[in-house]
Amino acid sequence: MNCRDVVRHLHEYLDGELPGAKVEQIDAHLHQCEHCQRFLASYRKTIQLFRRTLDHDLSPEASRHLWQILERKLEH
């Protein structure tokens, strides 16, 4: 497991959608990689902020657009 793999599976990891073996691999990587620990903290904060934004009655189209932007940014 490397940093790119962690980032690629982070959304599924946080949503509890990964098999146990994959979760263990990500946990092991996060335990040793300070960069990914910081990225995970930032990702969680981004999700919290996005959810707060949803509380302000964003249209479904605007919500989808924001998710698409976030996903593109996370891939790079």
C-alpha cells in the first residue's frame, strides 16, 4: 500500500465500504505515513465543511458539481 492507493480508496475507507484486509493495509500505512495522516485529517475536514454547505439548501446540481470538483482534486 502506498500513498496513491490510500488516496484512491479514502472515500470508501471512511464510509466503511472496504473489505477488512484493505482496511488493515490502509490503517498500517496511515500509522507510518505522516503525509497521509495529514491528508486524511484535511479530507475529513473537507467532508465536514461540505456537509455544512448542504445544510444551506444547495440545489442537487450544485451539490453534484461540488462533489465532482472534490473528486478531481483528490485524484491529482
